Amino acid sequence: MGEGPERTVKLTVSKSTKLERGLYPVTIGPEGGLRVATTTLMVSVGVVITKDVRRPLSAQCVVRAPGYTTKVDLYSGVSFYLLDADGHRRFGRFYGNFTYGFPGLEGVVQYRNACEFIWPGKDGVTVSSNGVRLYYSFEEDRIIYRVIQPTDPAKSWTAWLGTFDIIDDPIHRNKPAAADGAGSGEWYFLPHPVFRQGLLVALPPQTELTYPKGYGYGVSFPLRPSQDIVLQFMTKAEWEALSQP
């Protein structure tokens, strides 16, 4: 690049040897006698979960993954912060009293409402509140969560995903089952009008996503124990390739 106005350049950093999962500093400095400040950035290899206790009574689990960054509130066990792979803030604004967060369960788990227990682990977080146990599984390109035992298997709840940045109306397609009949479900792709990545919400079979048009909040669906919910950022092209019959 020559002289001129400020520009934003996207870089891909690759490793030349095997690295253990963790946070590593990457130093960016000038060469050839250029007068540019040296900067150090932290990058994650794999999924890295750390604890942030800088704000009193607001400790959080910070999850850094190649496909997203999120924070889980250690007071309520619910997340209210989500960045996509490009670092755009996609979740984390309040609309009045709409503070369910994700995955918020109506009448059970809500952002900033105290939970009973929370157990951060190497690959996930377990939350217990009002007789319901919720488990987050963090993978490199997706977040999976489910209600686990011991929880009454006969109960069901309304799960909320709020409050997202503005999103377009969802595109619905059925996920076909595998040869053994397993793995079917409902795919809802929520495009973004500006950012390159939309959000895939994968729900259990015959589960309907409720979404009021024109708003970035109010996304909800019924949830029963042992049902997997998947959140994953992807481009429109990736969605079309994935959802081909």
C-alpha cells in the first residue's frame, strides 16, 4: 500500500507448527525503516474459555472461537454478548425490559436474574436455575445448547434469542434425516442486511421459530429437555450450499 487515506486490511494468520489450544500474542511491526507503531494482538487457537472479573459483581466467562466470540454472565448463566467471525457486535442491546438474553428460558433463566449454580468447564458451561439444568457446548464454528438431566423430561419452555442486531426475515428449510433416520431438524437462516454473515438457528424437528417482522428481537421457539439448539454464523453462499437437498 502506498501513501494515502487510512484503510482497513483483513489478514489471515496461519500457524507453521502444531500449537496447543490457548491465547497467543501476534506482534505486528514495521519493516524497511517505516515509521509505524508496533502493535500486539491476542489470537485464539481453538476454543478458549477464560474468566473476566474486572467489573465487580459482573464476572463473565469469555469464549473466544474462530467463528465467534461470546460472554456468559456468571451471575445469571445467560449470555448477552455475541460477535461474529469478523468482530461485528451482533447481540447485546436492551429494548426496555426485554432481557432474556440467549438462551433465555421464559420463567426460568433470564439475563441478570440470579441462577442457582454455574460450572464453567473446558468445552462448555453448565447452569442450574429453578430446577432446570442448561448446558452450553462451545465448538469452533457454532454454539450448541440443551436442557440436560436432572430436569423434568415432561416440561417444556419458551426459549428466547433477544436482543439481536437487526436481521432480515428468516429463510426456513427442513434438514433431511440421515440414512438411519436420525439428524432431521428445522433450519432457519437469518440474513443480515449489511454484514456478510447471517445466523443459522438449527432447531429440533417440527419446531417453529417465531419472529416478528421488522424487529431485531423477539425470536423464540419451544424447547424440551435433551433437544439440541445450534447457533452458527455463515454467509448466504454457505447457507445455500449447506441447505441443498
